[in-house]
Amino acid sequence: MSTTNNTPTAPNETFKEFLESTPPEIIVVVADAFETESTTQGHRWVLAGPELEIHCPSDSCNGVRFFRRTNCDVYVSTKGWHTGFVTYICRNCSRSRKVYALGVEKAEDRPVGRVYKYGELPTFGPSIPARVITLIGPDRDHFLLGRRAENHGLGIGAFAYYRRVVENQKGRIIKEIARVAKKLGASPEVLQDFEKAATETQFKTAIDDIKAGLPSVLMIEGHNPLTLLHTALSEGLHEEDDKTCLELAQSIRTVLTELAERMSSVLKDQQELHSAVSKLLNRKASQASPASIPDEKGK
């Protein structure tokens, strides 16, 4: 890594913030990147090991949890850059791990230093719910490429991938919305409108065909999610700069994720309700069966 030996003295963030929130391929001046450790020969500088609050993907967690550092092979000195790996493990399930590949450059006799993140595993950024992957189906790989571009701040690339995903899978998305509408008791006429819209090539026309039958539980802050997606997609790649495209890409991903979560929640709730009703009806039928009714002698 080509850099000067004069480490800046104005910190940008803490080491905890850097590990949790900074994307790869960025050099950041960290206020507390290093700490001292006692040895038989005195003290030495080592890479700090703050406790992190990051997403744990395990089935038992599936949310933000505390992670503790378990391994660090980054050598620390004041002579140039040093690289290595840092490993963290979830305190709750003790199964999920987070590995960072880092480069560090320490200032003289201070905990401040410059830190560079080569990469991390699992990859940087919010986790992608399985429901979103299920919703987009065949375009899973394009969505993941868009997510990778977004993580690296490549707005035009992220927007292009996400736009392709939505345009390719708009029929599939409409069919999934139709499933929700059917579960909620939509009329045959409304379901026919959904069936027609799913094959419509023009996104705007498809949205108009089903806007009256869209279940209210799928509205996002009072807005049709398909209209929100169409609005974002209508922005041209050639008219906007990379920063604006990145904001649009993030909006597309956020709306898709929220829509997938809401549809899944409705279908799950309806399934649980159906199961509960079936159990109660079966219990009532069992109690009313002839075998449970006493004879004239009370036997």
C-alpha cells in the first residue's frame, strides 16, 4: 500500500465505528485503533479489540448481537503499514463469525492511526433477508451484484443491477402480491386484474391495472410500493451522477425488502390463523362425536 509515513492526527471515527460501519477500500484515521498490553519486558502497542454490535445471521439470533474478538494476527509497529486478519464471534450463539482483513499504520506513541479495510466476511452491509431472495427468484445473482456495488459506493452499477432485477421480475412480484390479495379475500375480478398485470410489459400500465386491488397492508407509509419502485426506476442513468444513483439504488433495495417482509408476514399470519381455526374446529368435532356422548344411564 502506497502511503506517506506521516500519520494524520485528526481522527475521523472510533475503531468500533470503523469495523461496524465503514465499507471496504477506504482509509480512515481512527482515534483509538491501538492500545497497550503488558508484557514481561514492559508494555507494547497492539491493535484494539472493541466489542462490536453487528448482525448475527444464525437461526437462534437473526438480529444485532454483541461480538467479541477471538483472534488477531495484525502486527503493530510505527514503521509503515502492517496487514492481517481479525476474527470476531457472536457472544449469544457462539457460532457466527466475522472476519476482517485489515491494514494498519500507527502514529508515534499515540493510540491514533490509519486503518484500511481490504474486506470482510460475511460481506459488508445490512444482511439480505431470505424473503427478498425468494421474491426476486431467478435474478438472485444480479441482486447480489447490485448489493456488492452498493457496498462499495458504486451508485451507477448498483442502480443498473437493481433496475434489471425489478424489470425482469415485476411479473413475479405482482403474482406474489396476488397471493396476498387472495389470502385476504380479494374478489375473482381483482385476481383477474392481477393475472393480467403480471403479463403486462409496461410497468406503469401493470401498476394502474392493480392499484385498486392492492392490499392496504402492503402500502409503505401510505404509498403503493410498486409506484415507489417505478418512480425510482424512471430516473435515467445518463442524467444522474453516481451519488444520486447510489441513493436511488438504496431506495430500491429498501422498498423491495420492506415489500417482501410485509408479504411474508401476511402469508405467515394467515397460515397461523388457518391452523388455529382448524385445531379449534377439530377439537369441537371431537367433543361432539357420538363416542363422547353418555348413554341414558350416564355411562
